Amino acid sequence: MKNKKLKVVELFSGIGSQAKALKNIGAQFSTLNTCEWDIHALVAYDLIHNNGEIHKDALGLNKFELLDKLKNYNLSGDCKNPINEKYLNSLPEDTLRQIYSSILNTGNLIDIKSLKGEMLPSDIDIMTYSFPCQDLSNVGAFHGYNKGIDRDANNRSGLLWQVERILKERIEQGRDLPKCLVLENVATLLSERHKHNFEEWQNILKGLGYYNKIYTLNALNFGAVQNRKRLIMISFLTNNDVEKEYNVFKYLANHNLEDETYLKNVNIRKDQLKDILKIDYSNQIYLNEALESQPNDTVSRRAIWENNAKLVDENYNIIDRGFTATLTTKQDRHPNSGNIYFNINNGKSKFRYITPREAFMLMGFSEEDFNKVNDVKLISRGSTKFFTRDILLHLAGNSIVVNVLEQIFTQIINVLKIL
């Protein structure tokens, strides 16, 4: 592994928290392919990691030519449903060009259901596959999404089994498997309702020659200022070699990320809530974003203020505990990540929600990363911005805390050297 550039594939790539973490730890790597069908996520990924420069093969194409290219992809505008031709036709030419260019720039394979084993490159060092959590999470269960990762669920979380298909196709074709797999998802995978499916998945990987290590980690222990507990499973390809498995076991036992005593001796960057919450309203940009995140004064919104954590009190002081609740894809609800006192006597509520800028930073992205996405001049339909406030919050809430991944990838790189 010495001086070798890691070959990475990101399935369910989102806005690229994996690539961000690898960059932060100074890893030498190349993301060969992504796989993401949501047009907002795939464009945001390209803007953050490639500055969104228009690919040469997208230059000069007119709207009809761009539509002809994009109609061949199974794309989504809401992470739930495929977009139809009418939707695509309604998008401006510049937006279509950016979508197509971003697909090319990131080697995006788009649809996990259509991804065949032979489409993946050979000699992959790390493949991430953090599939959607909506049908596993407690919030999802509240809304009736309770089939989890049942094989017959035909839902978003059930896309896990597409990864099984892809890996087995590679074996059937005599192709190699990724040296390491990384899964991040909600900790309810270990719950009574879902653990039989998750155990089946672990056994499948073991049968394919992988050694699995499961962590349940809270982002708070990794320098983040967000109380976010998630399950992470790292799977190393040992081909059931006993000596290799012992060496992996020994390294992970001596570098246990669940051991708070061990973590005290690890060089972990520490975020500060005061640096993330943008309450300097003399900055016009921060003021405008605060106003956009201020709800109307209604009975239900007063309840949200009373029943959720207050991150900034009525004296405009940041709370002592210094962290937020788990960031979700929406803030205008109970429970949310926490509320910020913001009373400017404009007839609206006396508080505001976390802004998209703050949400990106809570997930470990920089303010510069956010600006790359937020400042882009793209229109969706009519005069609507391509990246609305709600879409930006959704992108952040669906992501993975970069701080945690930094330590995960540090471990992976060290274990790959051992192997």
C-alpha cells in the first residue's frame, strides 16, 4: 500500500462525505465511480469535489441533445421517485448541462438496480455503500416505513441487496472483489426488528471472504458538535485466511474506536458550536439565511420552540452543552436538531431553525464547501433555485459526519497496509 493511490468507489454517494474525509486525512486516492440517482446530490458532489467545471463532452450540446443524453438515465428529483420526461423538459438548458456534466465528472453509474458487476473497475481498494436509512430509522417507522431491509420490501433501504447481487456477479464472472467495504447507517440495524436481516448480510459477506467489524459510534466522540449515533461496519477481504483475520482483529482491538480511553490519545479535530452557528447578523448573508429559516408564529411552531433544545437562548448566548441533537432532513418539525432564539419583531416566530449553511458544517463540511453549492446560479423550474433551502437541508441530513469517517478511513488505510 506504500505510496499507492487508493482506488475508491462510492455507492449511494450523496454529497461525498467519504471523499471529503479522505481528503481531510491527506489520503492519496482516486474516486473511480460514484453511484447516485438524485440530481441535486450528484450536482452538489461535483461542485464540492470538482468545482463543477463543465465536462468537455457536455460543452456545445443544445437542450435537445442534452435531453437525449439524460433520458437514458434513471434519475430522481426527490430521492424517492424517478423523474419523467416532462420534468426534464421543464429544466433550463444550463441546468441540464450541469447535471449531465456532473455525471461525467464523477463517473456516476446512477442507478444501483441497473449497475452490473462488470461495470465496476478492478482492483478497488475501498467501496462504500451507505444505503438509504428511511425505512430503518425511527422517524421512518413513525411514518409507516417499517419493512426495513426485508428482501421483499421493494423500498429504498432494501437496496442493500443490490450490493449483494453486484458482488456475486463479479465472482461469477471471475472478477475481483473490493478489498474493503464500508457501510454507515442507523443503529436500529441492530434492533430486534432488523437484526436477523443484518445478521444475514454479515454472513453473506463472510461467505464471500470478508472479515466484518461493527462499530456503534457517536459523532460527539469524534470532535463533532452533533449528538448522532450511527452504525458503521468495515469489511476486509481476507478470503477467510486465519492469519490475516487475526492480524485485522489484533489491530482493531488495539485501536478500538468505541473505547473512549483510546480516543483520548487520538489526534481528533474538535469543532466548536460557536464557529458553526452563524449568529453574527451584521453579516447580511447570515441575516438573510436566518430570516429564511424563521417560521411563522403559529401554535404548532410555539410548541416546537418549547419542546426542543434551545441552542441559543434569549440573551443570544450559545448553550453550555455545546452540541445539537441529530440533524435530520427537515427542521420544521418536532423533534428537530435544536432552535435558535431570533426575535426581530417582524411578526414571525421568536426563533429560527438551523440554516443549510450550519447543517453542512454540522456534518463536517466547510463553509467553502457550502458556498460552492449554494452560490451556483442554477434554476430548477420557473424561477425556482435548483438548490432551495429545503433541498440543501435534505442533502446535509442524508449525509455522514465527516469527522467520524476520518478515523474510520485512517483505520482502513492502516489495515490495508497490514494485509
